[in-house]
Amino acid sequence: MAEDKITFSFGKNWAQFIKANFSEERIAIAQQHLLKFLGLKDLRGMYFLDIGCGSGIHSLAAFKSDARHIISFDVDPYSVATTRKINEMFGSPPHWQVMHGSILDEQFIRTLEPADIVYSWGVLHHTGNLWQAIRNAATFLKPGSIFYIAIYDKTSDTPYWIDIKKKYNRSTWVGKKLMECSYVWRTFFNTTSISRLKQSINYIKNYQTSRGMAFWTDVKDWLGGWPYEPATQEEICGFCEGTLGLERMKVKTGEANIEYLFKM
């Protein structure tokens, strides 16, 4: 398989997540995480733009938070279909639009208006052109707009994970399952420490409490996520502040994705 043909269907993974894990509890957790990081009680009167909407659960969180207008778009047709399904479950509200499009498509992005909150969580590093994707996403900002993005952190292990991701995407279904189980075993259970085992079990059991996500969905997303272009905190802040002229409001580290909040 040629390297430029390696792809991972995030949309299929999100469709499975919604089918198996969608619940009011997860919606509430996603909403709580969104509002807490934004430092807001609700999104009343705001236009929320969800770039790379994936499962649609965070667009739904914006809807539940009384956003005035919501646009959700994704390049993966399965993600679009999944988000539309959720949209329809809540009555196809006229102020929530779901669209198929790419953040790298200049013609498409010119059709959209600037937003109050531009949101793209764990997406832009999978476009194949991180810096152009961030630059294009920032074109939706206007004075006072909030830019909420999450980007994989670049570390000394990045070359190793690039090789793993290529191998995963070239593997058969059985090969993928073996890699998933091997990753979980090595990361969480390959220890003789009882306390470490208990911590791992509790971490997996309570995984949804962070953003409403599902453990195995994120394992597949992590191993399969390609294209993959991580960046250091210094690179992201330098670009957003120095090149784009944004004001840094908040940075949250400690996980594979670093969360950033900037303001125009």
C-alpha cells in the first residue's frame, strides 16, 4: 500500500461509538467539559462552529448549552451521517446545520461566516497539513471570538507512533484487533503492582467522565489516526500568537492532546 494512500475512517469509528455508547450521561459530561474549559455557564446568543464534528456529541453539547446557531462539518461522510443522525434525534433544529466539507477546502470555507466560538478538538493534526488547517480555522474568527482547539503533543516518541499508525492501517481486521489488545495490555496491565492495576481498571471504568468518550473508541482512534502531525505547545502557541496574532487564554496539558484556548 502506498504511504499516501494510508487512511483511517474516523467516521466509521464515531458511528460505532454512537451506536454502542450514546447516552444522556455522556451528553451531560461532554457539555460540562465544553463549558468548563470555555469558562462559560452557557452559549446563549453565540454561534458555535464545530470543525471536524466527528460523532456530533460536542455539537450536541453546544445545542444543549443554548447556542444561537451551530454549524457542524466534517470531511468524512460517516461522521457527517452520524452527526446528522444525532441532529435528527433532537428534532432537526433549524439553527443547527450539518455539512460535508474540509477545512483545507478554500472554496468551502469561504461559504461560512465568522463564529463566536470556533471549535476543533483533536482534528486539525489529522488533516495532512496542520498549519494550513489552523490558519484556515482562524479565518472564522472575528474580534472577540474564542478559538478552542486540541492538538496532539509532539514528543520524543512521535517517530515510534508514526510507525505504529502506519502498521495499524495496513493491517487486516484481525491484525488491528491484536494491536489494540497489545497496546492496552502494555499500557495498562503489564505490571505486577496491584495498585497500578487498580488505577488502570478505574481509569478505563471511568473513562467517559473526561469528555464523554469511550475507551475502546479512543484506542482505535489513537492507533489508527492518520494522517498524524503533532506539534509542541511552543509551536502551537508561537504560531497562534506570533503568526495569527491571537491572545492565549488557557492551555491544558497532561494528556496526549493539549487543549488550547485563544481569543481574537
